[in-house]
Amino acid sequence: TTITSSAIWTVRSGKFAARKKEVRASTTYYTTFEGEFTSRSRATGSIRQVAYRAGKRCDTYKVPFTAKRG
């Protein structure tokens, strides 16, 4: 699943946190992505996406994740 098609997330001191806005097909998406690298190959954090279309709201709420490279 594509979370956001064109966002760049900045990492500072091993941590990242940002909220991005995108508009696609008459829907406005706000994606919040935050977490930290716990080692050179692993990151943990949470992601949340809220979408608005025609006065309706769809919210994933915070979803925790762990990502591992390799």
C-alpha cells in the first residue's frame, strides 16, 4: 500500500516525525509518521492517516510499526 506518494521524511539524531498533506482524486490525506531508529537496520514508531472527502472523514488512528532492513 502506498502511504504517501511524494513525501520526504527528515531524520535527525535517529528520530523522525512529520505530518504531510496530499490531495489526490478529490480526497485530502494527512499522514503523520513518527518514530526512531533503534539500530542501523531497524526502526519503530507509528503512522496515522486521516482522509477527508465530501465532508466525510476516515481515520486509521495511530498504528504502531517495526521495520527491519534485510
